[in-house]
Amino acid sequence: MKTETGLSKRSDRTALRILAAIALVSATSAPAQPADPLPSWNDTASRRRIVEFVKTVTEPGGKGFVPPAERIAVFDNDGTLWTEQPMYVQLAFALDRVKALAPQHPEWKTTAPFSAALAGDLKAVAASGEKGLLELVLATHAGMTTDEFAATAADWLSKARHPRFGRPYTETVYQPMLELLAYLRANGFKTYLVSGGGVEMIRSFSERVYGVPPEQVVGSTIATEYRVKDGVPAIVRLPKVDFVDDKAGKPVGIQKFIGRRPILAFGNSDGDFQMLEWTTAGPGPRLGLILRHDDAEREYAYDRKSPFGRLDKALDEAPGKGWQVVNMKGEWKAVFAAGP
Amino acid sequence: MKTETGLSKRSDRTALRILAAIALVSATSAPAQPADPLPSWNDTASRRRIVEFVKTVTEPGGKGFVPPAERIAVFDNDGTLWTEQPMYVQLAFALDRVKALAPQHPEWKTTAPFSAALAGDLKAVAASGEKGLLELVLATHAGMTTDEFAATAADWLSKARHPRFGRPYTETVYQPMLELLAYLRANGFKTYLVSGGGVEMIRSFSERVYGVPPEQVVGSTIATEYRVKDGVPAIVRLPKVDFVDDKAGKPVGIQKFIGRRPILAFGNSDGDFQMLEWTTAGPGPRLGLILRHDDAEREYAYDRKSPFGRLDKALDEAPGKGWQVVNMKGEWKAVFAAGP
């Protein structure tokens, strides 16, 4: 297969290795600025726009200069930083947890949506709608302390494998996005995740995988309660939704948790529309980016018609709003660190 | 007046200036470590315990070493970082806002608690209880965008004066605490505010006054909504409480916003009890501190009997829990940067 640059994938991989070696050598003398900070990005429109934006906001004395404290960049997680197909990772976790907890809940065998989850009938699970999915999430994400939940999530992530790629989900993160996160941080940005997913699940791996510490993760939350039992305090997760960090909830979550309007937002679906809108409507230089999944061979192609991560309205409005659409197929040299 | 060190206040002030000069000279060669990072703290038990704790958690290879990323320190605001007498600053703001908004609300003249607020009858306001105070807060803190609210709060803070000290409230912050915040940050700590007060009000001055950026402020929140009007998006504050960051709400807020358990907590009232308990019950080195207001001459003396910032249960339990009680009168050389 030839990529848009005309190089074979093998040549690309070799080129990447050389670039990585150069970066390593260069790093010895100037740690923050490797020779090419974005080696997995082809030299196409998206890369150029990103580099231009970073140059604009970091140039001392330039008219677009933004002080480091205000360089807030927000990233959606599912479908923007890692694969969200064939289903959200958190849903895969919930389905596995239903199976693990089933012996304690004999009634689940005959109660929807649990019966569908136990039968592995993903279509029926999806058909149970938002209400059904919420029931699955609450039954599997509540009723334990935050520490216990984090340990369960970390354990699952270490063992579960992506059904197509056969790798841990944490290895389905996108190499070009890891490079972009690091590039922004090297330029004084503070990088945040702003996800519709549950905040504690993401926090269990965000630092190790993305270099984003727990306190820079904004996500959906369930209600919790502080309890002291036999002198030992704990924070207990309750089966009640506290906040849904999706769609119009994303700017609300950004304001609540961060308290500043970002200057860069990167998403991939209509769930990110308002986050992009809020970010790019502010004064001064702003950058809104949308990852378009058009690469069935290396990852997935789905945009307008997927139950997970549908990209429709945001794609239509991107040109008018000045948002940059990143086409995975043509603009990324590599998708995953482990290939392809 | 003589302080516990036997020096007059004038001598103390001179000593402080000399120390500041030394710090400045020293800073030229080693910016992070002035000669004495805590010049306003007497050499008494609290100071020694703080310095010992910082030494323990920062000593590479030491058995109490804590990686910088986990050095989270949380500070209550009212009564811990600035004066909360004769009333919470946010309540003073709410009362002034009631007066400013009264022409648009003729019904307030005859409706409690607004009538009491307009008459300046603080006792009747206090007697209206939590419900009454909440009504005042919601009527004055909602119904505008977050940007508008922040501008109103900043404008008020620039004009309002503390009734006793005749200075802006932002100059009733405690000099020893500013030094402590800076000292912790110089030692790799990330300093957070965790306040029962409204998060947006505190964010409007936290960076300038405390060096704590908006994203490191945890506080009470009201519900907000994302709205787009004539193509311009805004986040609108609704007259509905979202989260109360006080008492058992403090550890809940810490987990929700920060997602890590702090290793140091500093409070001054029973409203901080659970925050101290949650912080100091964790494994490894932990430090809980309580500021005791026992200095009627330089500030206030109130602990067990104040409607604002009552310190009763936490004071009783401090010895058993190993929390360090900081006595303002004997342990602080200076209270305010501007004196006394």
C-alpha cells in the first residue's frame, strides 16, 4: 500500500525510526525541541496549521502571543486519543464487569439490558438506548470506594484486549496525538482531557499513557459520598449520575473544572461540537480540530453513521467555523505506536 | 506590645525588611530558596513541623520521599488564607449586591432575608439561617454569564474595604500563609484552594493574590448552562446549587476536581474537619494544620463561638489525630503584609 506521500508503509516505518533517532540525538543537547516534534504527521494542511498556531501564540512580542498560563488545550478522549470502535472502551469494561458480577445478580439473566450484555448481544444492548446504557454503567461503576474502582479499572485495562487489534486498549492510542500532546506541552501548553467517559476510569491510566495527570482530566461523574467506617475514611461511589460531560456539558465541565476558556480544542464527533464552538469563539488566536475517521484499513472509517462517535453536524459546520478537519488516512504517517 | 520572641513590633518589622533584603540577594544566585522562606513565622512548634515535613517528603532516597506529582497541598480560604470576620467576604459581597440590585427588586424591601440585608441588620440576616443565606447568594450570584460574574466580583473586590482594617479584602490575606504557599511550591508542591465559598469568586483573584491559578481552585458551584445567543456562546449561571464544598463535601470535591488524595491540608474550622481527616488518614507522611484565631489585637480571637469559622470539634480532636494547631498570636511574627 502506498500512502499519500507516495512512500510505502515499510519506508514510512524506516523513516520514522530515523526521525526518532535524530530526535534522540537532538534531545541530548536541547531536550524540549526534538528535530521534528510531529514525526507521525504528514506535511499536509493540518500539521501546517497546528505548527503555525503554536508559533503564533508562543512568539514573544508577537500580536498573537498568549501567556503560558492561558495556553489551555482540551482533548476529547474516545475517538480522538484512542480507538472508540467497535464500541467505547468504557462500555466494553461495563460489559465485562456485568459478566464478572453476574453470579451475585441472578436476576440479570432475565432482565434487560443485563440479559443482552450477558449474552454478548451488542445490538440489543445498543437498542436499550441511553437509559439502558446508563443502567449498565451505574450497576458496574458504583457501590465501591473510589480507590477500589480505580484498582478494578486498572486491572481490567491491563488484561482486556481490543477485539480487532489484539492489544491492550491503552495501546490503541494514536501515536500522532501523543506527539501533539507532547509538542503542545513543550510549548508551554497545559493539556486537558475533556471526555464524556467517566472521569475515574480515565484517570486510572491518563498519566502513564498520555502524560496527563489526574487533575487535568475532566469527565462525567457519578455522585459520591464521604464515609468513615471504623475510623477509616473512604469516598464511596453512589448509583446516581452527578454530571454528564458531553455535548453542551463539555463547556460547562471546562468552566467548572478548569475555570478558563481553552485556546485549542480537539475532538472527533458531534459530542465535541459545543467544546469546539466555545473554544474557538473566544478572542485572540484559537484553534479547533476534528479528527475524521476515514481509514478503514489502518483503523476505522465511520464519521456520519456510527452509533459511537458520530460526526455529522460538526463536519458540516467545520468550514464555516474555521475548524481544521484532520483526515486520518492522508494526514497521519502512522496511526498507532505499535503500527500500522 | 512585645511578641513571644521578646521583640517589639517595630523591631520585628525591621527584621522582616532585613530578611526580605537577604532573600532578594540570595534569590539572585538561587532563586527557589531564599535565606529564610518563612520570615513571618516564629521559630516555634508549627514552623518546625512544617519544615521537617517538607524535608521528609522532598529528600531523594529518603523513606518518606513523595514524588513531586503527588505533592498536593490543599488550603481552606476563609479564615485560613484571609480574614473571615466580621463575616465571610462572599457574604459582604452578596449584601452589597443586594443593595445594588434592589431598585430592580422593589419586593425585597418587605421580604426576608432581603429586607434585613437592605437594612444592614446582620443579626437578622444570620438568623435567617442557611436557607436565608442561600437565597441571598442565589439572588446575587446567578442570572448572568460566568464572564459577567467574574467581572462584577473583580470590580467589587477592587472597591470594597474591610470594615475594621480599611483595606481591600485582598489585603487581609495572611502574610505567613503567602510565604507557606510559595515555600511549598518552591519544593515541588501543587497548591490548591478548597473552599466552601463559590469557586468563581475565588478564581477572580486567586492567581494574582495567592499565585494559585483558577484551575487549582475547588469550591462550591451553582448550576450553569451553555447557551448560544445570536451566534455567541456563553455559560449562564442558574439560581440552583450544584455542589456545596464544605464539611464532608470537601473530600468529595477534592476527589472530583483533583482526583488525588492530598498529603498536606490546612484549615481553620470544623468545616475543614473532613478535609483534614481524609488527607491525614492516607499512607506515608501526611500533615494536617489548623490555624487558631487567638489574636484579638492583630486580627480576631474567636475559635469555639463564632457564627463564621467555628473551630470546636477539630480543635478537640487535633491532638489525637496529630494535627498541628498554629496559634496566630504566638507563632506569627506578622499577620498581614501591610502590618500589623
